[in-house]
Amino acid sequence: MNCPVDTARFARHLTDELPSSPTSVGLRETIVEAIGNLERAASPEGVWNALKSFSAQYGFDYMLVLKGRDELAHNVASSVLYNDMPEGFAEAFDRAGHSQNNPLVLRAFTEVRPFTASELWATHLADKQKHALALLSVSLNVQDGFMVPIRPSAELEGIVLLGGLKPDTSPIIRSSLHLLAHCAFERAAVLAASPKRKDVGLLSPREVECLRWAAAGKTDNEIGVILTISPRTARFHIENAKKKLGVSTRIQAVTEALRLKAIAA
């Protein structure tokens, strides 16, 4: 993946203006780690999961990733690349005719820079647009959102929409999300162009065993006792499995292993 800037330098630049503290150092490390997770993702799904994992740390409960296309102006559901909103919500929103009045998407067609929902509320909106925006807020219990139009050239390639009850929309987090969203789109496009088939056979027997016990809710310590290995070794096997499955969290690894029938439900 070729992100537009050097990751460590970008993270340092973002945090240099903050007072020197464990918080600024921690944020810098978190940004670098997020880029690393995007780079290691083996599938588009893994890329979006890594981006969501980062944004969730800053109060964004929902993430919707859309492919830029003409139909997007009136049909969101058919353009979804990633969606963790309640099942069927996007489809119902389309059927009710709200998508064609959704100012978040409509503004992304003409905007280059990221923007928040609260900034959008401060502009002149038609009544139907206000209704669509209010419906999103009430239905999903979100107070604000952050939208990143993905526009590497004149054409809109996609949109990343993030929303939460109390999201952090400070300049440093906005800049971080702006960079990560573009890197995620680039990485996902590369993976989609040359997809690598996930092969459960790539998981070692020990990785499968560790995932099986993780699915049962066991901790690294408990898995170590059961399999007569150290907790560190148990964690090592689960981390390897996460990389092979193209996911960024333990829960996602278990879910993907179950989906691929690498472990039994």
C-alpha cells in the first residue's frame, strides 16, 4: 500500500503541537498501528474492519463506506462497501425515499474536504434534507458524524461516513481519519483488483485450536492451561490467525473462522 505520506512522520507532525504527555505519545502510536493494520489486511473486509477499529476508539459507533457512483444519490444500499448499521436500515432508508434527500451524501458529490454533520446543520438545508438528517440522528442515536469524500482526482471514488453519540471531532482526529480513510480506499482497491482467496488450510492446527477455545470465551491464560502452552504462545497463535484471516481483532478472527468453517460453532 502506498499511503500519501510517511506514516510515522505524519503521526509525529499531528502530535508535535500537543503538550508533551502520555496522551500525545499514545495517539501517535495508535495512528502508526492503524496504518500497519491497514497494510497487513488481506481482504477489503479486513481493511474496513481496521479503519472501524481505529474510529471506534474516538467515539464513532457506526461506519458506512460507499462506492462513488451516480446511483448513490438515490440508492445507498446498492453502493455499500462496508456497513455496520442495523441490518436492513440502509435498504429501508432507500425505500422511504430519504436517500435522495440525504445532505451528507449530496454534499460529498461537490465537496473535497471532510466535514461534520454539525457543520452541515449550520448551512441552508431544505426541509426534506433536515428531515433525512434528523431521522438518521434519532434512528441510530448519533449526535454528530464525520464524512470523508474520497476524491484522489476530480471524480468521487467513494465516501466514508462515521457517526457516534459523542464522537471526537477535534482537528487532530479529523486529520487522522482523513488520512486513514484515503489509505483504506487505496488498500481495498489493490486487494479487490487482485483478490487473495482465504484458505482455511493456511491456519495451523495450533491456530485452529486456539481460535476454537477463544470462540468458547477462553482467555489467553485459560487457553494456555488447556493446551499446555504459555499465555504468550496462545496469544502468538491467535495473532497469526488474525493476520491470515485479514482481520484486526480477536472477535473478528473467531467470526471469520466460523464463517469459513475452520472451527465449529
